Amino acid sequence: MPWQFSELPRLVYYGQREKAHRAKAGEGCFVGNVTLKTKFVVLIVVLVAVSLFANLAWTSANKRTQMENEMREKGQVLAQQMDAVWEFMASNQSRLEQISYTEEGVYQGLHCAIVGRSIGQLFTSQSTYSTKFVNFEPRNAVDMPDSFEADALTAFIERGAIEYYAIIEQDGEEVFRYAAPMRIEQNCLDCHGNPKGEIDVTGFPKEGWEIGDVGGAISITMPLDIYRENERSAVVQDVIFFGGMLVVSLAIVYFALAYLVTRPLAKVQAAVEQVQTGNLDVKLAYTESSREINALAEAFNRMAAELSAMYENLEAQVQDRTAQLAQVNETLEQQRAQLEEVNEVLRNEN
């Protein structure tokens, strides 16, 4: 009869069978066999690698943009200074002409173009920068534009650009090229205005330009060696700082998860294994991890209490059924004895 057997061994049997079934099902699933702590470690390593790569790319792009902006601002300042020198010389051309002739009336060639070019050459010789004045039809062959300067002049003339710059490779090194337009003003017309082709005071034919026309461009070349070194140093420092902060933050998160999640779950797992072995007196204590873990512990304690009560009830029922069965067997035995006595009397009477 089924009530003669305790239900606890059956519970243990079913628990062990379920555990074996899960182990068999997990043989083909590697991820299911990996511990939660290992998954967290792998996830943290992946996050660190991806974050460092993204930070490196973003920092490099940001530093490059910052460097270009700084070089552009320097180019603007230098171009404005050179243009101011040129404008000063042009506005004082009449005074220069007073001292540009010898006593015999021979022009000595002291005019704004010569002064501006000389200042640019002097600045180039005393710094790592290079400055020059270029034009498509220069009066001096050294002012012929290269490919970058030709593109800049085209942008100034055809599209009305106010500046032109780029990072290009020159003589095997990266340099920053900057160009700004030089527009014709009133003071420039004496040498470069109308009538076109007329010989000016310097001995060159006039270009026939008008006020506002692009008369050329200021070209500035700046090396990037120092800036590249500073950029790499800044990128390395930013990545090291970001990586250190990221590792520390993720380490704190890892230990927090281990304390708040994995350790309480390990205790729950150990308690479940004790229940599977037949120990129903196990009880999980209150933890400071989280409300969810405490709710799980309370649910487990209620389940264990219900299983213990069920087991005690089953034992009582088994004992009661066993006592009833013994009483029935005793009654049957008495009836059998009485029947034997009656049969004996009947046999004697017969």
C-alpha cells in the first residue's frame, strides 16, 4: 500500500534525478556550465578592451582635430601679421618711393613686394615655419605656386574662400599647410591696377586688377613633428588615465556583484543541495545583499518548513496507517482463530 512508504526518499530521488538530467543536458552547452563569476570576469575583460579601443580612437580623433584647430589659428595669426606688414608697406609706398631713388634718379627696387618677401624669408630663416607669397602669374619666379597653393588660389578666386588649409606629406614628413588670400586695395592700384600692361614704377607691366580682386595668397608651412609628439603623449596619458579609472570601476562592480549576487546564490545552492540529501532543518539567514535575495531566502525557508511539515505529516500518517493495519491484522488473526475453533467443534460433532 502506498502510504506505507515515506515521501522524503522519493523527493531526494527526484532531486538527484533532476540534477543528473540538468548535468546531461548541459554536456552540449558550454555556456551553461560556466559559473556566474567567470562570466562576469569575461564580460569585464571584454568591456575593458572595447572601452579602451573606443577611447583610443575617440581621443586620437579629438586630439587630431584639436591640433588642426590650433595650427589653423596659428596660420590665421601669421597670415594676419604678414598681411598687416604688406598693408603697412603698401599704404606707405609713397614715402618709400621718396627714399627708393638714388641721387641720379635711378629706382632701387624698394617697394612693398620686396619688403614683404624679405620679411617672409627672414621669418622662415629664424623659425621652423615657411612663409611665401604666391600668384598664378608672379613677377618673380620664386613666387610660383605649388599644387597646394594652386588649389588654394583657385578656391579664393572661384569660390570666394577666406582660407585654405590641409595636412599633407611633404619631403617625407607631414606638414600643415595654410593659405590666406591677398586682396587688392586702393594702395595696390599704383603698381597692379589699370591700365593693364602699363609699366609701373618697378619696371613690370600692370596686371589690371581692381579693388577686391585676389592678387595672390600668403602661404604658410608648419611642421608637425613637435605637435605629433605632443599628440601621442596626450593620447597615451588619456588612455592610461581612462583605462585605470575603468579597471578600478569595473573591479568595484565585480566585487559588489560577487558580494551581492554570487555569494548569496551560492548559499542558496548549498541549502538546496542539503534539502536534496534529506536535511529539512536547513534555514537561510537574513542578508544585507538585496531585497530580492532576502525574498528568495524567505521563500526557500517557507518551502523548507512546508516540506518538513509535510514529511512529519506523512510520518504520522504512515504510523497511523501502520497501527490500523496491525489492528486489522490482529482482528483477522482472532477471527481466523475463532474459525479454527468452530471448524474443530464441527469436525468433532460430525
